[in-house]
Amino acid sequence: MTTPKGEYVGATVKKPGRASAELLATELPKEVSASTGQEHYWRAGKPERFVRPVRWVVALLDAAVVPLEIAGIAAGDVSRGHRILHGEAPVVIGDPKSYKETLRKASVVVDVAERRQSIRKALDKATRTVPGARWREDEPLIETVVHLTEWPPSSSATSSPSNLALPEEVLVTVMRDHQKYFAVEGPDGKLLPTSLRCSTSRLTKKAKPPSARQPESPPRRFKDARFFWDFDQKTPLVDRVESLKNVTFQRSLGVTQINQFRTPGLRRDCKKYLILRLFATLDYSATGIALIYPRPI
């Protein structure tokens, strides 16, 4: 090969592409296994881990099944519908284009954005049954419910007004963290004795009647919260200082009780130093530069 800079030795290398099915069969299991999460499920004797137990795998290229295996399960074209609304009957996926509509007929909404919008609309509709009320916006809870439900209708659960005697933080913690319920507030922003839930089931021939379903769960949870709240109120906070001597603050720094009394002194000393440094200014005058501090603390 002759160039303006001289002669060089060159070569042309042809590297043929791989078939899509072969590429997917090789690389897709790696991508799935590399997915990360806070928790992973695993089965005894199996090295594979995933965020949820893998029951079946659907892998299609057009209408053909991609020959791959994930978590010891061979891929196919058979999925499952909603376990309550559809039952255990298999759902055959003809091709990727029909995936969403095929599962919709089996009572599963595949699109995450669509589920999120459906949940918001259902919450708005349920809230309108209570005059002047609105459900409290909670984006983290919305995201949790979106990924917990496959077919998201909404229903309301009413608690006893006596539960409103508990602090709002306690009530909201019970609803959102333990039950995945949405708090409902009035025009003044205060909680109302009503909460909303998104359920993955609706009344069918096999479903339980309303009297046997979940609406009574929040009152039971509130009773638990009231018990612990009342129990904690029996001991004033000042009397709990003594128990801090049994709580290790840090191995080399002693117990929490000691730091409880030592930290305020450190804060006062740091506050004096920081305030002096903060309010120190430079006075550029004809006679030179002078540091001007505020009055001593």
C-alpha cells in the first residue's frame, strides 16, 4: 500500500455478522443476569438470581421462539394472565406485535405508563365521592402500586373517625408503608377518615364478596398503631435518657447517652467559631486593611 508518507502493509478483514436469533440466545441471558436490584431471589442449587422468582420466559423473534434459557427455564411463547381475573389458563403470544393486546385480554396491562394513568384516574374518581376531598399526592407510593398491580381498579376503605386522634405521621405511615393505601385530605389539608386503595382484583364469580375482603384492614392496623403510640406515651422522653447508656454510639466513641450530653457543648463551641468567621469582614480604608468582628458571643 503506497501513501504520500511511504509504503505500508495493509489487509482487508471481513467479519460476517451473526444471526439475530444466535445473538439474542447468547447475549440476552447475560443482560438479564446482570440486572441489579436491592434484593434478589434465588433457588437452592441454582446460581441464577433475579428480582423475582422466574416462573416462565417468553422470547420471540417475529413468530419464532429464541432458543435461550434463563434461571434454568427454557424460553417459549406461552405466558400467563392475571391469576384471579384470568386464571391459570396459558396465554400464547403469537408475535411481539400482539403481545400487549393478547395480555390485555388476559387482564394484564403491560404498559407501565398506562397503568400509572389508570391508577391516577381511578383515585380521582374515587375521591370525588367524598365532597371537598382529594387524595394526597405521593409519587413514591404511586410507583410502588404501579408495579404491584397488573389490572388496576380502585376502591375506597373508610376508617373510624376516632383514629384521627393519632398523629398524622402515624396514620400516613400505617396507610402508605403497611397497606399501600392513599391518604385523603379535606380542603384544609387535614386528613379525613377515608383512605383509598388500588386492588389487583375485582368482584368475580370466584372472588370473595365485599364483606370478606380487605376494607377492614386499615382499622386493624390503626388499632396496632394506637396500642404502640399509647404504650410509648406512658414513658416521657426525659425518662428514656437513662436507657441510652445501653445503645452504642460508635465503638470508639462510647454509648449514645454520653454523646447526648457531650454534643451540645461541641455545638456551642462550633457555633461561636462559625459566627465569628461568618461575620468577619474586610474594611478597605485609607489607612489600610482592618478585620472587623461583631461583639463577642
